[in-house]
Amino acid sequence: MRMELQRQSNPVDMIEFVAANNDWSFERSGEDEIAMAVAGTCADYHISFSWMEEFEALHLAVAFDLAIPDSRVSAVNELLSHINGQVLMGHFDLWRQEDVVIFRQSLLLAGGAEPTDRQVEVLLSSALDACESYFQAFQFVVNCGVDARTAVEAALFETVGEA
């Protein structure tokens, strides 16, 4: 037996509230979807939040353009597998039809739970952090022909201090 709970508001309303409070430009493309563009240090990110009522989940997708030649698709798939084994929450996918890499994550809001502004901010910032952390690895594999393990190690290599 499944109880139907009446939700107080659409969770996308909270995304709009957080975006407005942070002066982020956004477009509400429907009642259950909002889109944003964010300039990162490595790439421009296309962000979409969607409310999926049937799953009671707020879905986040962050995409970045990456022209992948057919000859590098299997190497990128190997990289995706390697990266996704390291990412705690969310995962990366390759959408060949759009030629984008996408990071996806969902916030489960079962039982009528409402998202908080902090949850939304952390969901978005952790997704952007993952994209920023691994963007260079994708570049190394696609543009330089580097293998997945070497690309991830190089992308995550942290330097200390300044020269």
C-alpha cells in the first residue's frame, strides 16, 4: 500500500529561490525544470534541475561540450568507468547524440520531504566540483591520447605554493 502525500511546493521552486538569492541567471523552462549556465575555470557548464514526481527525486544534470572523435570514444568510456569508480555521489555519462559529457545526480525527496536551500547549494557545488576536477582528464584523453589512469592522475595532481 502506497500513501499519496500532498507536497507543499514544487522542489524546483527552491532551486529558483537559491538561484535568485545567488544572482545566478536561470530559465524556468517548465513547471518541473529549471536551467542555468555557469562559467567554470575549465569550461562553461549547462545545468538542468528536473523534478521527477514518479520517483520523488530532484535530478541534476551538468553538461559540458566535448568534441570526441569516433577514434577516442572507447578511451573516453574507459575514463568514465575509472572516474565513476572514484566519485562518491553522482556519475558521469557520455551523450554521443549531443557530444557532451554529463554529470548526473539525484536528491531523493520521498515521503513529501522538501529540499532545503543548503541541500540545493551542496548538490550543485559538489557536481560542479566533480566537473572541474575531472574536466582536464577528459581533455587529456580526447586531445592528447593519454590513457584513463594517467589522465586522472594528471588531472588530480595538486601543486603546493606558487612559482
